[in-house]
Amino acid sequence: MTQSDQPGQPMIPLARTHFETDNADAAHQYLLQRFDHDLRVSELSGGPLRHRHAGGGRFVVDDLHLPLDLAFSAESPGTAIVELHAGLAERTLADDHAELTPGDVLVRARPGERYEARVWRARLRTVTIDPALFGEVATGTPRFTGFRPVSAVASLRWRRTVEYLVEDVLAEDAVSALVLSASARLLAATALSTFPSTLVVEPTGVDRHDAYPPTLRRAIAYLEENAASDISLADVAGASRVTIRAVQLAFRRHLDTTPLAYLRQVRLDQAHQELMTASPGQTTVTAVAARWGFFNAGRFTGYYREAFGVLPSQTLQS
């Protein structure tokens, strides 16, 4: 069986661009294309303007080095979260005004909201997330009610998650569809735990009533039948005919685990079967891991060894 014959998801090319200039006119023209209204910009001072863009389908990451003073207004296409690495920045959104210093993280705007911003010789990273993702990781469609992280720990968790995805996923030329979807949902879930929102965490009385064995059986059947597909918690809940919270409670109550941890084990089992039947010259551990939604080879190896008592490379070579 060749690698192209193996089960799993197709590889999706990532959209990456890099722009750099130390020419003031070129920088000004580029910024005019990026920001749609009220652009005011000073001369370049302190190095070239740089912009790195990496698209992960339902989320994008933009890294900007702006060695100038820049003021603009724009409308956000999705939920935009900004992290300031250097310099100073401020953002005004309706009645909310925020000033940022290095290390700060902020919900810059929600989908369709127009905001005004100004930066002073700044380096910053913006993550824009498809708002539909929030409904795939939580019951309903949670909406952010605040713009600052709920704690310093939450802020650090957000920064580390984004850095992890930038270094381990968006650095590749192409990744599997499962990896890309898992990355997008990880960002959405992390954002919901980082900022104040309408997310309801505790299960309701109806959720507790619905978290019974038939719900668990329907969820397990769906997960095992669709392990090779791109599925979300919302999909599992829909197939089980209950809410996401009820599905989560059913797994916790009856199996002491989570739906996603159960899905991970199912995919580990499938990867294990593939490695046992594959020839070393026709595939690699990394390729098998990616096809089954594991975007970090080190973590896959850890999960695999814990589950099967050997390294995945040992299974492939046996």
C-alpha cells in the first residue's frame, strides 16, 4: 500500500505570503491596500516594514513589523485577537478604548465591527478566527463580552497556543485536513477560555438528564464510524440528539474521559493498524500521524507509547 492509497484526509496547501520593504512609498501603498479607511502614516524609521501572512483555512495569522506611526480604521472580517510584541498601540471600538504595551493581548474586534487603531513602531501578531468555529466547540454560539483576558494565566495560554500552531502547523507547506480543522477548533476553544464571553460552562438540568447511556452509545458509534472525517463536538452532539454539554457530561460520567480524548484513542488505534501493515519505504510515522489528525510528531509519539507500549517507529519497522 503506497502513501497515496492510505486512509485519512487530503493534504491542504497553506496560504503564506511575505512582504518586506524599506521604501517609504512602497510601504505606504501596501498599507493603503491593507487598511480601508482614514490611513495616516509617518516615514519609515528603524528598519523595513515586514508582513508575514499565514492562512490556515478558517483562521489566519498576520505578523507585522511597523517601524512608523500608523493610524487607521477598518472592519473586522472575523473575530480578531491581537498580541503586541513591541512598541505601543491603542484601539477604539465603540465606547471601549484600549491601550496596549508589549505582552498585552486584546480582542481587537468582533465580526463586522469597525474599529480605529494607532500603533507606534510596533511589532504585533493578529489572529483572525471564523466566528462559526465557536459554535463547533461550545453549545450555542458564544459571543465575547469583554476584550481583555480573564487572567494573566489565560493570556499566557493564548500566546503559547498561537506560537505552538505557528511553529508546528503554519510553518509547513501543506497539512492534513484533520490537522487544519483541529488547529482551528483549538484556537476557538482557547479564545473562549481566554476572554469573557456568554459561554455557559456548567451543564443545565436538561443536560444532566440527557447524559445517560443511550446518548453515550450514539456518540461512540458516531465517533467510531467517522474517525477519518473532520468532525467537531457540534457534529457529535447533533448525531447524539443532545447538546455539546450533555455529550461531554455523558463521557465524563460513564467513561471518565472526554469526547475528544475518546476520538483521539480511536484515531490512535487506526494509526496503529496502518503502521502495522505499512512498509517503511512507503510511508513515515509523521505522515501517518498527520493523516489521523496529529499535527505534532512528539505528542503523537507520547500518546502512542502510552497506548501501545512501543514507539510508532518500532511498529513501522517490525
